[in-house]
Amino acid sequence: MNSIPFQEIEKVIIKFAGDSGDGMQLTGTQFTNNSALLGLDIATFPDFPAEIRAPQGTLHGVSGFQVHFSSQEVHTPGDSLDVLVAMNAAALKTSLPFVKKNGILIVNRDGFDDKNLRLANFAEGDNPLHTIDKSIYTVIEMPINKLTREALQDFKITTKEKDRAKNMFVLGVLYWIYSRDMASTEAYLQSKFGKSDDLLQSNLKALHSGYHYAETTELFSHRYSVKKATMKPGLYRSITGNSALAYGLIAAADNIQLPLFLGSYPITPASDILHELSQHKNFGVKTFQAEDEIAGISAAIGASYGGHIGITTTSGPGMALKTEAMGLAVMLEIPLIIINVQRAGPSTGMPTKTEQADLLQAYYGRNGECPMPVLSTSTPSDCFMMAYEAVRIALEHATPVILLSDGYIANGSEPWKIPDTTKDLQQIQFAFKIALEKDEKQYLPYSRDEKLVRPIVIPGTPNLQYRIGGLEKQHNTGNISYDADNHEKMVLLRQAKIDRIADYIPLQQIACGHAEADTLIVGWGSTYGVIREVVEALSKNGKKIAQAHIHYLRPFPKNLGELLRQYKKIIVPEINNGQLIKILRDAYFIDAIPYNKIKGSPITSQELTTFILSQL
């Protein structure tokens, strides 16, 4: 056994890349969970093809999983890679530009045969393993397919099944390099393959063989370790944005003791919310996989009308189909939560690539004057609280609510401090109307309280019958009305009710930055991490700059306009062609500066830093 020196480092950014059938998402997820169990701060960026089974060996068939783990606070998956694991030529070609100087390349030599080189569009006779500049990169070549097959030669499984275990071989290698215990992955394999002993034992054998191969070969000159991160005391787990959304919805339903109903049609990247909620029937959750988007939201409206918390989940194309039903929910003034996990568009666009392009759709994408509150998540762990908050606002203000996430947040993961649901969550103030008050002579379903909220009644409640439907309602009585003055009154009342929500949400805060800043970086959604990372770095270097991140997009916090006017310069980074900036200019007449990226990928720290410095 070689005596390999240990080197303690602060942070590492690794990308696992290969064909969509190589198990890179699973490998990355297992390495991430292992890192989280060690108490490291983490951020991940899964990136995979839109096709269920993309063409093997091709550039657009590359599936990648990037993980950034550190002993310090992490806000993004990182710009440049310390380590790239490339399972074939296409994976190397697409990811090499992001590897930093002196970075480590761990490559599967078996993925660089003539066929793979041709599929990756390399010229005949051009093999990057022969031409790559080894003064810039540390290149570690391993015949991973061959080594995995040799390790599993005694197993009575097919060659194809043996090759599927090569991701476990690679994972074992990485566990040795970064001084990891393999128990978490062993437990995962036991739970996944426990019913098939051959598959279980072959994957365990591949995992251990990779570890021992790294331990005994002379390819590696160093091993590394990263100290546990300093984090607030508490119970933590690694969580993705979609899982956090599901848990936030369950927590809200439990808080108010109402059953939760999800009516949804599967769509990338929102489907995992349906998958997660369907596993929690023990909390009274009902899930319905509808035949289309319209059926999904219509069922959720029916559930809400019947006394449940009605939820529907989708992405941009599905939002377009749901708009008529959203208008019905606005006219009915009943609670409903619409979660839009945004992706690149228009139409089906790039289904697995992230974008923030649906904000204007959420604001205005319905017929008539149809106001709805719009909230936004900012990180995977933040999804829990914002899902909870969406339910609170929907119930307390008798309105449908749009909650915006995106593919970057949905599939990414980070440590989540599990809240104490008895102390950390605001009690939801809601009750159905069950009888007439003493001074009420008749039930007026569209009478209003101080919040301009009408009473909500479960159908069948004695003496509290009322008319429903999408036609305009008469003030107080709820009867059908075509009166012009009444229509204007009801339109203004519905808008005023939404505007009044600003009295019941937190004031806008500065997230971080220089105390005497004259430049403010304003963001929403998944730009939070990169903005914070850049603002903190520039502030340390003496730049007078600060960050404000908006969770409540409609209505805005009451103090937002006053806060914005305190700064000489405002920059608004977005993963779209400039949507929040249009709304801010309209609402507050500010001369903000946009920074827009529309490439289906997050804004990097280097990109944003360069732009901000050019403006300063």
C-alpha cells in the first residue's frame, strides 16, 4: 500500500459527467449526501438532457452533476471545476472549458474509443487524451469499464449489468481520494437493491473495488480532506428544492389541520413534487395524476371548494394551459396554490434547462383584470418556508397564489436546518364559516372583513348556500350581475384585496453587503446565491455594494420603493430578457440597470462580477 500524503483544503468543486445512462445523477447525489453527513456545506447543480434516453456518446446526450462542498458557507455550485470525472469523450469535450488551471481530470479511457470520439465530433485521429496539455491539468486515466468488469467477473449478471455498476466504481475512487466512509452509500444500495442479491452485491463490490483500486494504484499523489463547516446548531439534512416544497405544503396542512390535495400533470422539472407528496398519505395527503394540465388545476379547485388545501404544480407550458381555471379561482375568491417550476421556453423550449422567464406570465397572463399574489423561492431550503407562506396567504386572504421556483432550485440541493414546527412556523389564521352570526339576517357570501376577504364555506353547510361560477358576482350577494357599476366595483375590490396583503407580509430587508452602500443589486428567485457570493466578495474588497432579494413579488413589500430610492445605482440580474426590472420601473420609476442571461444555465460569479465592476 502506498503512503499517500494528506492535504487539508477548504473547498472542492467536482463535476461527474457521462452519458445519461452512466448514472452520473445517482453518483453525484450519493457523493452529495455523503458530504452532507460529514457536516460540510454543499450546493449542487444537476444538468441532464431533455430526452429520457439521449443518444449515447453525443454531445447533447451528456448528463452532468456538479457539487461544491466546503468548510465555509456555500452559496453556489461554483464557476470552475477542481475535479472533472469524464466517462467518455463527449463529457470531456463539453466540460473541459470549465476546469480550472491545475485541475484534476479523472477520465474513463474506455470511453475514448473510435466510436465515442466520432460521436463527440472529434476529427479522425484526434484523441484528446493524447493532445491535452498536461502542464495545465493533472490527467488520471483509468479503464473503468474494464476494471469494473474484472471486479464483477464472478457474478452471474450480463456485461451490460456489469457496466451499469461503473458509476459505483468511480464513486469508490472519489471516496478514497477525499477520505470518506462508504457507509451511507452501502445503506442506500441495500435499500435500493435489497430484493435482488446479485445486483446488491455487484454494486457493493464495484464500490469497494473502486476504493481499493485508488488505494493500491500509483496514479494518485495526494488524498484530501475538508473540515466540517461551522453552521448554526440544529438538525440538518440535505434537501432538494422540490422535496422542500412538498414538505412545506405538508407542514402548512398540518398546522391548520386541513387535508392537502394535489391535482397535477407530470411535467419537467416539477414532477418530483407529485412523486414526493404521493409518498405521504400518512399526513392526509391526496395526490391525483390528471390526464392533462387543465384537469389537474380543475380538480385542485374542486378540492379547495370542498374544504381541502388545493395545490397544482407545473412548469411554463402548463401554466399557459391553466390560465382559464386560474381566472375561475380568482372570480370564486377561494384558496389555491399554483406552483410553477420554471424552465427555458417558449413552448416546450429546453425542458431540463433553467430560466426565470415566467414572471410576467404570473403577473399578467390571464384574461381580464385578474390579480393574484406572486411569491418566489430563492434556494432549495428556502422552498420549505415559501411553500408554507403560499398556503398561509391563500387561506388567510381567500385567493389563489402563484409560487415561482425554477429548475436550478428544484433539482439543486443544500443543507436544510429542520425547523421546530411548534416554534418556527407562524400559525395560520383561518377558519371556515359554519353558521350565521347573531346579527346576520342572511348569508352574504361576498361580504368582506377588514382584509377585504370573503367568508369561505364548505358546501353543504346548513343555511349557507351560495352561487358559484365564473360569471361576475354581485357585491355581497354573489348573484350573477351584468351591471356596469357593480363590475367596476368588484374588479377594484379584488385588486384592493391583493394589494392589502402587503400589510401582512414582512418588510423588505437588505440581505448582505456594505453598510454604507450606494449600489444595490436586486434579485429574485435562484439568482440569490450568485448575487450574495459576488456582493460579499466585492464588499470585502472595499466596494460599497449591497444585496436585496425579493420573495414577495405581488404585492411588493410596503417599504420596497423607499428602500430602492436610497441607492444611487440599482442593478437587476435575471435569467431572462428583463422581467422584474420592467415591473420595478413601472412601480417605482427607477432607472435600474439590467443584467440578463438566457442560456438555460445559472449566472456565474465571474460573469456577474465582471458586469458589476464595469458599471461601478
